[in-house]
Amino acid sequence: MRKAIVFLMLVSISLISPNLLFAQSKNEILIRNATVLTAAKGTFENTDILIQNGKIAKIGKSLKASANAQIIDGSGKFVSPGIVDCHSHTMLDAVNEFSYSVTSMTRTRDVLNPKDIAIYRALAGGVTTANLLHGSANAIGGQNITVKFKYGKAVEEFPIADAPPGIKFALGENPKRTNFNPTPNAVPRYPRTRMGVMEVIRDAFVRARDYKKEWDDFRAKKSNVQPRRDLELEPLVEVLEGKRLVHAHGYRSDEHLNLLLIADEFGFKVATLQHALEAYKIAPEIAKRGTGASIFADSWSYKLEAYDSIPYNGYILWKAGVSVSINSDSDERMRRLNLDAAKMMKYGGVPEEEALKMITLNPAKQLGIDRRTGSIEVGKDADIVIWNAHPFSVYAHPELTMIEGEIYFDRSKDLTRRAELQKERETLEKLDVNRPPGSGGTPPKVPTEQRRADLDDADGGNR
Amino acid sequence: MQLRMTNDELRMTNRLRPMIISSIHRTAFLLLTAYCLLLTANAQSDGSQQNQTGKAGTFAITNARIVTVSGAVIENGTVVISNGKIAAVGANVSIPSGAERIDAKGLSVYPGMIDAGTNLGLAEIGGGAPATIDVAETGEMNSNAKAIIGINPHSSHVNVTRVNGITTVLSFPQGGIISGQAAVINLNGSTQAEMAIVPLFGLVVNFPRIALGGGGFNPFGAQTPVDFTEALKRRDQRLEDLKKLFRDAENYAKVKEAGEKDKNLPSSPVDLKLEALVPYIRGEKPVIFTAERERDIRGVAKFAADLKIKAIILGGQEAWKAADDLKKNDIAVIYTNIYNLPVRDDDAYDFLFEAPAKMVQAGVKFCISTGDGGAEVRDLPYHAGLASAYGLSKDEALKSVTLYPAQILGLGSQLGSIETGKIANLVVTDGDLLEARTNVKYLFINGRLLPLTSRHTELFDSFKNRK
């Protein structure tokens, strides 16, 4: 009887999820004989990595795998952790809720587009994880979401379930909106100065503190009136309670320092200063508070507040003991973060592994997901990139990118598919709707492509 | 800038200080400035480094690995620099007495890199400082606008770029249909004339294309899509207007010449815009057409053939597809698309990375350029390197930022390789020139040994030891 029940249970499990029974063997991958850059415990040559159930099971020499494991020959190849981009807007159908100066109620996870082609291009550049931030138009922006780029999967598979929540703050030119053309006849939005930006943040936290007290009093039965839920202030209460990470966009060192002082005033910690291109001027102040810096490797001069940006920023911060990550904030730049990390060796002389950490382990730590990802260590998710050359070489490209042991980018397969895709494209182009006028075609009046009409050509429209 | 008053800022902006500083503080300021000058004898104030044009003389770079680009690599040789030129190069060359020797054991010598597609010197700060932007003149037809007149020799981009091994750039204006004339400059000199190699190199024309949008992205307003047939007509009309303008210039030149020969003819008024077009319609100088798509690139080839003008393509995403037309009309491509995303969702992810390799296969003459406004021109070697990560040979990649741009700019006999008699624009490195980890150790432009300082090294020195 008991045996029969067990049998029935096994049958029913296999009916519900046939993969579950065979998960172990299906997910087993052995990468053999590669140079492994762990981004935590050094670089090992002629080394194997065994992946089971999406996790890194073993790292070592001459590892054994089960008979049906997938074997990848890593001879002459380099293996690195998947790149973590701590500042991205990939996948987002909307980036800024421009209307208010405080939009903490908005969430980027509500506007994820899992079909964004930029995801695939990022995977092809070795990126597996990204922090999808609200834009920088508001002193306090919306809530961010940390995702893995599981391209081809349903949207709910992207967010990392146990990643701590976060929120975007912004300082300087962008929340002031003084560089942007206002909507005609609109009253300019407060704030218009750096003074106002700081007061918007202070005011929001005064309100959040009061709101928190109302709830604390109610829960302690000091008050009988249950406060009305406030979706704007709830996330800020979480910041005060240390449950939500603050990612603060800014450039000038003085304003980032002023934010740190406000954080001191209200007793919370800022997780990362984003961009922080002048952070090198206040490195000791940042280090003292344990705040991280998520920077561009060497972008500068593209706006007034980026004019004092120097490529030695990462080095000075690293030397001062600040956790540094290098981000892209761009679908384009995201594809070459490996070269941005390599530049840290050139500008100042950050050691190789420390430079690699700036695009892997450090951003993972800044996002509170380093137990899962960011380095090649036993027990972590198998978020791994296989490169044809050292990832810091300009001649390197990823050959294979996997997330949790599943392959999401495979260059050899991509190359093989091209002829087939080209054929499909030609077939589609011959359809009536796609033929040019004058040759029997009946093209639609409005282009049906998703891309914006002004980006019809690469030069961005009529210059 | 004036509002930021840290001590280090005082040094950085000392030219602005006296205007806003009170007399009480003036003494302290002067003392501080003097102190800073003592402290860092080599450092200059922001941007003014261009006053320091380096050290002239006779130099011998010895024990070096010499990557000549035009010939074989010399594993252990000497380069002699004299009178601004490469005087000798080889494994066994005699070093002139009195030459300053630079021992380059373990180092490599390369020709300085050339970026043939930038706005360097025309744009200092992209956003929030429109007064520093001189890239695009207003109006559609600006043949008489000259980049060399707008280039700021003291731009901080100059030093930041050259210390990464880029010694020469083409700086071009943008905007309208005819943007103006591009200049070829060396990245050293106190005046525009000192920088200029070819002050009026080529005319930049934004080849009219079939644009479906209204142009320019407006986040608050929807695009008004244009009917395709309508867009086609509009493009053709623009092409006709452009052709007419070139032919007007031809006629203008004929009238002018006739007037010079025969003083009895009525004098014709000077027209600066037509006058500027004359060398171009006569094929004496090249017209640089911006074009990306195959149909536009073929359009350029036809346009150039019709008018018998010399053409160069700037952009060139799909140039390899139009190889036949380009070769037939001897049109080279300044490729500016390595740091760009593919335009169409269904383009291969590496469509723009592998285009240079495809140009080589198709036999298209090309060079690789950043297409950058100035600040990021220093990334030129990585553009070439990335093209190599996606199929271009290392040798071609190196040529694509040295010898090939020199040839396309008509300077193949003066720049782009290490050969006797060429201009001594040289870079000495501790590794592969195209690698991001490589450091530049010595830099020569016009035979002058330049300090490896920039706005960035100055700020670094100011803050690196702050506790």
C-alpha cells in the first residue's frame, strides 16, 4: 500500500512537472580545463567547474560528472562570473514618472518588457544581472527591481525574488529640470535649485517619520485609529527601517555629501551613490559610512556636472576602501563593461581581480544579492560567461552566457541561425504589405515597427 | 564653476578667480596659486596646457620594439627624431651625437593614432553649457562654415585624447544639409594654425535620406509619421536642390574666372557660400557624405559620379553591402559605428562590430573612427580592438586607426606609419596599442616630446592623497 502511494506520488509529480524528476541530470554541466576568474578567490588555470541544478557544485581539477552531463570544453577559454550592471534601464517601457518631485509609489517592475532585444545584446556582452532603476527626473524617484536576464522566459521569471528592494534618488541637474525644455505653459516644478532638491528629500523623510510614528503608535495600541496606507511614504519608512536600499543619482561631490548628511540626520544608510563622478573628492566621507559607489569607468564632459569626472575616480575610491561598481546606464555600453573594468587597471592601477569585482561581486554586494551571484564560488548560482580570451582584452567576446546553469547566449548557435533568419526576413519582405509602392505593394501608412520613427536611421533623424 | 570653492578648485579655475574674489582673499589666493605652482611645476591650469607645446629636439628611441605598420615589426631597433620628422628607423641606425636618448627596453613604438571622424575642439561640455558648443551652424547650407575657425586649441579634450596615443584627428561640423568644412589637426599647438595639418580638408554633406519621422525626439509630443511616397519625394527634391547648388558653384567659378581674364565684363558679386563650394565641385577636395544605409550609400556613389566629385562616406553601417559602387567610384569609408547599437531589432547583435571585417572581405577602403564629439575620442583604440574581437585581423585593426585614416585624409605619405621622412607623431607604450590595459609612456607630436598630463591627471594629483 505504502509503495503504491509512493508510486502514485511519483507519477503525479512527473505529470505536473516532467522536468522535476530529471532536473538533476538535465541541469548538469561540466566546463573542462578553462582559466577560471573567480572574482573572489583568484584565477585558476586548467580548472573545471561542475554545475548541478543551476548552482556551482564544484570547482577543481579533473572533476567527474554523470554520464548525461553536458560537457563544455574550456581549453584556451576564460570563464568569469556573469556581469552585474548596477545601473540600467533596459527592459523598461517607461523610465521617468516626471510629474512629481517625489514618486516613491511608482515601480519599475510594473513596466518590464521581457522581449526587449537589448536583453539579448547584453547577454552577448556577458551581462546576466541588472539593477533596473527609475530615472533621475525626481529628487525621490520610483522603486527599482533587480533582475536576471532570462531572455525568452515569462516576465515574472526575471526579478530576483530574494533581492532587497530599493529606490532611486536623484540630485543636481536632472531633478532641477533646468536643462530641459518645460512643457509649454506649464508652471515650473519645484525644486529648481540644489537647495530645493535637498529640502524635497528632507520634507519627504519628515513626513515618512511622522507616518511611521502613526503606525508604531497604532501597533503599540497607543492609538485606536488605524492610519490610512500611504503608498508614497511606505517605501520611505522601509528606508528608515533599513529594509530598502537607496540608490542616489548625483554628480557633484558636495551634493552627494549633503545627501549623506541628510541620511545621517534621519538615521539611514545610502546603499549606493550612482554615477558619483566626483566621488573621488569625498572618498573618506563615503568610506566612513559604508556607502558604495556605482560609477561610469571614464565618461565625462557630456554635461556640466560631469566636467570634473576623471577616470581615476574608481582607483581613488577603491584605495579609500569604498565598494566600487562600474555600471553602464546604457543598452549600448552594457555590452562592453568588461573593457570598462579593464580601464581601472590602466587609470591608477587597480589590481586585476579588484577591477573584475567592480563589474561582478561588488555590484552584487551593493544590491544585496552576493549570496547568489557575482563570483564563481561553490553554492552560488551558475551565472557564468565563457570568453574566447581574457575578458579584459579588447579582442575578447563572450562565447556562452548562462544563468543558473541555463544557456541564454551561445555565439556558435547565433551564427548558425543567421542564414535561416535572413531567409525568413527575405520572405517577409516579399509580402505585399512590405513591398515598396510602385511595385504592387500596399505598405501601411504608418510604419509598424516598434522603433521610434526618428531613429529610422542610425544618425537619429534629420540632423 | 564659480560657486565651487574648495582649495583645489581655486587652482583649477585660477583664470576665473580674480574676477570674483574679494581683495581680502586676494593675497591668500595668490599665495595659494604660487604654492600650487611650486608644488606641481609641470601641471598647468585647466585647459591652458596647450601653451606648453612640449620639448623640441633630436631624440633617439632605442632598444624598442618598433611597430612600423607599413612594414615588418622591428623587434629591437631605434627611431631617430629630428626637426619634427622621423630621421631614421631600423635595427641598426647610427644615433646622431647630441640626441636625447630614450631607452625603450620592453616598450613598443607605434605611429600616433588618427581619428578621422570627430568634433574635437568644437564641443566642450555636452549638456548644460550651450556656450561651449560650436558644432552646428544654423541654416541648411553652410559650405563656408569652417571647423578650423571654431576649434578651441585649449579645449581640455585635446590633452585627454592625446595622452591615450591619438595624435591627429579630423574635426567636422554638423547640422543642416551642408554642415561646413572639416579640418585635420594635430593635437598640439597654441593656435588653430599651429594645430592645422589640412585646415580645409573636406566638405561635410548630410546626404538627404528618406526620413519617415518629423526628426528630433520630443518626449512630450507624438511623432507625425510621413507617408513613404511623400518621404521619397521630399528626399529626391532635397537631392535636386543639392545638385543645383553644386552646379551654381561651377557656374559661379566660370563667371569669376571669365571676369578675371576680361576686365570689360561686368563684375559679379562675391557669394561666400558658392565660393566655398568651388574646390569641391571641381574634385580638388573630397566631399564627406554622412550615410549609413545601403540605399543611401549607393545614392552617394551615384551623386558623386553624376557631379564628378570626390566622395568619402562618414558612418557607413552598411557600406560592405554597397562595395561594388564604392569600389567603382573609389569611395572610402570613415566607419563610426562600433559604439552604436544595431538599428533594427532583427539585426545580428554584432552587426556593427563585424562591419569592418566585412568591409575588408568586400574590398572596401575604410578606417575606424569614434564619431565622437571629443571627450571620448581617446577610446579610438578600443573601437578598433572590438572590431577585431568580431573578425577583423589584428593587423587590419591597427591599420584602421593609423595608416588607413592617414591615406583617406590624403596624408598617407606624411602620417600613419613609422617611415623615414614622415611627421614624427609617435607613441611609446608598454603593450599592445589597442588594449585597454596598455599605458602610454612617451608621446611625440611633430617631433616634440609632450608631457603626459591632462585635466584628468591634474585632478587626480589634487585629490589622490586627500584623507
